[in-house]
Amino acid sequence: MQMRTRVGIIGAGPAGLLLSLLLLREGIDSIVLEIRSREEIEATIRAGVLEQGTVDLLNEMGLGTRMQREGALHHGIELRFDGEGHRINFTELTNGRAIMLYPQHEVLKDLIDARLKQDGRILFNVEDVQVSNISTDQPRIHFLHEGEQVELRCDFIAGCDGFHGVSRAAIPTTEHHIFTRSYPFGWLGILMQAPPSSEELIYAYSERGFALVSTRSPELQRLYIQCDPQDDIANWSDEMILAELQVRLATRDNWQLHTGPITQKSILAMRSFVIEPMRHGRLFLAGDAAHIVPPTGAKGLNLAVADVRHLARALARFYTQQQSDLLEAYSTTCLRRVWRTEHFSWWMTSMLHRFPDDDAFQQRLQRSQLDYTVRSRAAAASLAENYVGLPLDW
Ligand code: FAD
Ligand code: PHB
């Protein structure tokens, strides 16, 4: 079977879905292909923090109604070390900017719902996706859908299929550079049925490693602890996880973690990764397909949003004004923000985790960096500016 569209989008994550809606707004036809089912996508627990720019864009597109109702606006975070908490006041340090706690799978539900209501062109459960002809102006995507082999002809392909997708591999190795770093630790993340222990997120540095307190709803907490990335989750009983959280988060004034049943737990590895350029011929990469950041800065989803906003603008200019200048500039434009975000995420990660081979000197440097960040207005403002997110046009 043959199908035709202007932009073939691989992947129905935040990048692919938002791109399809941004294009629709410009009257540009696209089809989204996704290997997983709608149910699976809508149930996968990932990000929680939306930057101000992401929130503004979703609102401007009329996609923010449920987020406004069910999300929680946060005006700061806490950095905790040496048994004491220090608030970083975003509102004061960034001229009134803030972040929104609204889970990624809820964003995805809203985007899928909007897209299906408008024209329904998302194909779930596709298999064996492959791209071809990307160096020509008639690229193609081949896949299996409901047992039938399909060839999708398009003008452009957007590779929005995440870190483990197929798009990136279609770029010849002689045509790109990869920059990567892995970290000697991972995060053990849990969902716990208990009311929030804190009104704002807590990023804690302790002798025993990093811990993070986040929330999902008034009844559900999201918590993380630094762990060995090779560890098996089966080695961690609920009691061990809670004990570790309590030690790492302990304060001199006896702060208490609200506890309850742990309903989900898993371990994730951490890495930094960038491919340059983010484009080859008519294939454009966006989001995790092009770059990964460790989650300490809460940036991955937000970076995906910034990429597809540039891509949608570049495609709109191509179709409405027959100009390809923004498409030519796409990779360079995105990479400025990508590297700023890579640095911020690496910096937060390096400041807040214990490294297995660190010595007393290294630890003193980390303490000094934390101390400076909470005591200097300039340092705190830099963290705040990056955390709430630089303007989307930065
Ligand atoms: P993905 O969300 O990975 O979507 C890609 C989609 O493509 C998937 O649905 C996948 O099934 C599909 N796909 C894959 N291969 C194929 C194929 N061959 N054909 C068709 N479809 C395919 N980011 C933040 O901004 N803030 C946070 O607070 C935050 N916290 C995080 C916490 C955790 C524990 C984790 C793991 C991540 C976190 N992130 C956070 C990162 C964020 O979740 C990702 O950066 C984001 O999902 C990237 O979106 P994407 O659309 O680029 O890719
Ligand atoms: C989350 O709520 O899942 C979360 C929050 C902040 C981060 C990473 C993840 O830095």
C-alpha cells in the first residue's frame, strides 16, 4: 500500500505529537507513526517538570486546559546539603517565571486527544519502520501496519523516535559526529502513595549520594535516589529504599518524609549524548533522537519542545514562502540551546551526586559549589534562569 503526506513523523512522544499539532496549525499535513500502543504511551511514567516556555506554548496552542487545572505551579526549588535546606526563589530571581509539575504522560494524553480530534492521523502499533531516500527530495518511510506493508512518501521526515529509534541510524556515520558521556551512577525511581512531603522539589546532596523529592499529585509522590547503574531493582526492598531516602534527606531540624505503599520502582542509567548535525538531507532529528541529558536538570522533554518549535517554523516558511533558509539553519539553531542544556544538566549532575572515585578534595569542591550557589544571588539566578528555561527563541 502507498500513502502520501508532506511530513512523515516517526514517534508519538512529546516531540512527534507536538510537531504534528504545530504543523496542523500552519495547514501542513503530516502522519505520525508509533511502534507502541496508545495505552502503553499513556501509561509510561517519565518527566514531571515543564519549563515556563513549554507551558506558555501549550497554553497558546489551546492545549493547556487540563494542565492549568491539574498541574501545580512551582515558584522555586530547595537545594539541601549538610542537613539544611536552601530555597532558590525562581519568581524573584527570574522576573516572575516559574515551572509546572504536570506529568509527561498527561501531556501526551492531551496531545493525542487534540490530534485525533483534529484529523486522526496517528498510526499506533506500526512495525519494522525504515527510512530511505533521505538524501533526495522524495524520502520514504516503510513500515508494517495491521499486517500490511506500507510505503509512505513524503517531502520531509521528522525523526522523533527517541534515543532507541531508527531514524538517527539512517544518517551515514561519515556524515555526523557523536558526543557522549556516561555517568558512574543511575537513578532508582519510585512512585509512592502518600501526600507530598514538601511543597516544592528537593534536590539533596549527601554523603550517601543524591536524592530527589518530587510529586505527581496530592496523593502520589515521585522520589529518586542515586544508585549503581548496574544494580538490579530486585536487590532493593521497599524498606531499604525508604531507609536510604530518610538518611539522605535528613535535616538538623528533623524533617519528615511522608511514607506509604510503593507502587512502582525502576532503575535508569544516565548519559549525555549529542549528534551533530541534527539533520541529513530531508531527515530532521528532534528530541531524544538527537540528544540525551541526565535528568537532574529536568530538561529532556523541554528540549524536545524547543526543537520541534524551530522545525515547525522552518517547515512553515518552506511551504508558505518557498524559503529553505530556516531548514538550512535548523541544526545550528537547535544546537545552541542543546549545548546550553547539556552543560546545565551535566553541571547539576556533577554538583549533586557522589562520584565513586571522588576524594576529599573533590567533595570539598562540590560543597563549595553548593554553598556558592545558595549564597550568591548571581549564582542562584543562573541556576534559576536555566531551570525555568531560557526563552524559546534564545
Ligand atoms: P520519546 O518520549 O522517547 O518518544 C519517542 C517515541 O518514539 C516513543 O513513543 C517510542 O515508542 C517511539 N518509537 C521508538 N522507536 C520507534 C520506531 N522505530 N518507529 C516508530 N516509533 C518509534 N524531561 C523533562 O523535560 N523534565 C523532567 O522532569 C524529566 N524527567 C525525566 C525523568 C525520567 C525518569 C526520564 C526517563 C526522563 C525524564 N525526562 C524529563 C526526559 C523526557 O522524558 C524525554 O526527554 C522525552 O520523553 C523526550 O521526548 P521525545 O518525544 O524526544 O522522545
Ligand atoms: C520528576 O518529577 O520525575 C522529576 C523532577 C525533577 C527532575 C527529574 C525528574 O530533575
